[in-house]
Amino acid sequence: MNLLSIHNLSVHYIGSQGTTKAVDDVSLNLKEGELLGIVGESGCGKTTLARSITGVIAPSAKIISGEIFFQNTDILNPTNSTIAHNVKWKKISFIPQSAMNSLDPVYKIRNQMREILMVRGGFNKKQADEKSNYLFDLVGIDVKRLRDYPHQFSGGMKQRVAIAMAIALDPKIIIADEPVTALDVIVQRQILDLFDKLKKSLNLSIILVTHDISVIAYSCQKVAVMYAGEIIEMGSVKSVLEKPLHPYTMGLNNAFPDLLSKKSDYLVPIEGSPPNLLNPPIGCRFKMRCPFSQDQCNNKPEKINNSDRHVASCWRESESDQLRIRANEPSTWINNG
């Protein structure tokens, strides 16, 4: 059953230089108990998409069109504003990028936990302290640390505190934006394992936003690949990473290390940069960086709609078996082959 469904969502930033189409006609589903990864380069729109679900967007951002359904209620519809407010505060929890640095340095952690539980959750002081103890135990922190200040915690411990705060009001969905960035690889794995533990023990649905495809490979069940404001490939993690259909995903696979394969001794970057979304190109937005582009790519490929199948927005999807063989050769990507 779909807990969250996004239909044709477009979010633009209105600025002095024009309108940036940060999220352009995006659709996806999140099932109950699912861990969905959204992956792509910086500036691809993944953070804007994640923030739009909770309404925590910049003043210059505007939701132009689309629907976001939580348990069959459109939380973007003004007539559902009361329900939407409750959903965004309690049912969907957002962990922003660098959340570990957002803790108030002058207040002890217990006081910060009390603020969430008492002000937003309606707990009394005793109930808030009992819930805080439970949450710290759940995320693997000694409850005695509640009396400490943020500066007394390591980066990984701060991230655990941020997660404890995110689950304080018993949400159904957690959206985590780059939750393991700036952490060493051992701590990254611990945090990702914690998300998996919470997903199972609390029956949470999780959206994990990251630029690191290896994080997706380790932790997620389903992945949506974003490029230049659009979702260009979607499917199970196993299917998308083992047999990508879109050249961009093929390129991402070459750009991170894989100790299990006999790939080249060095990583192969995708040359060039994503297009300027103030004036995105007509047709496929990846065509200027794609080694497999052809005349047909000057036209827009079919958009990805909500689907449980492995799908891609590419004119050459039917040729993906042959393209993957060529994509594995570094020469294909260096100077665009």
C-alpha cells in the first residue's frame, strides 16, 4: 500500500535572474515500511523535492503544480490545510542536511527534547522525560547523556540525537537529507544500520536523500535517480544498479568504487556539468553529457510516472544491454568517447 504518492510535482525558485525549475513534473510513490533512496548530483533538485513534502521550503520557492497524497489526503490542497498541518508536524518528520549542527549549543539535550515533546506533542514534563529516555535507548545513546550539551557529543552521536528528535512524535515517514555526509565510513554504516533498525522496529517508511550511490546500494530497497530537476530512472535498487537503463545511471555506477567487480583501477567521472535550470534544454537534459546521444534526444523522452517497475526516461532504453557494455569502458566517458 502506498503511504505517500507524489503526482506531477513542479517547484520553482523565483529570483532576480529568472525562474529556476528545480523540480519539474516529478512523480513517485513510497510504500509502507519502504526505504526509498533519491540520488543525484548537487543541484539536481533532490533536496527541494524532499523539503516540498513537508512544506519546509525557501521563501523564494513556489510549488507550481502537482499533488502530494499522504494516506489518500492531498496535503497540498488548501481545503485540507488543517489535516496537512498535523501531517507535516507529526506524521512526516524531516532531518535536514547537517542536522547534527542544528542543535542549540546553549541548551542541554534534555531541554531540547522537552521542547519538541511538550510544545509540539502536548506531553507534560514527566512524560517528556520518560519518552526522551526511551528514545535515547532506542537510538543507542546512554540516557545519562541527556544532561549534556551538544558540544560534548561526537558527530555520529549528534546525528543519533537528531534521529531521536525526528522520531519523537511517532511519525509514519522520516525524510533524511544527506544524513551521513561528513561522517567517517564506520559511523556512516552505524547510522544507516540504525535507520534500518528503526524502519523494522517502528514500521517506518524512510526517504533517504544522498549524492552517494554507494549509500543507496547499502541501505535502500528502491531508488529514484534525479537529474536536472527530473526523475530519469526508478526501480528496485538491485535492478537499477545492476542493470541501469539510463546512461546517467550507468555513469554514476562508474563514478564510485566497487570492491566486488573487476572494473578499472580508477574512477571515471561524467564530464561536464548539469544544465542551467533557469533555461533548461529542450529534449533530454542529459544529452550534452551523454556519450550515446543522437538526434532523437533533441525531443523530450517520455516522463516517468508512478510505477513499481524498473523504468527510465530515455529514448534508447531498449538498447540498454548494449549501452551498458560500452559504458563500462572508460574511453566512452573521457572526452565523451
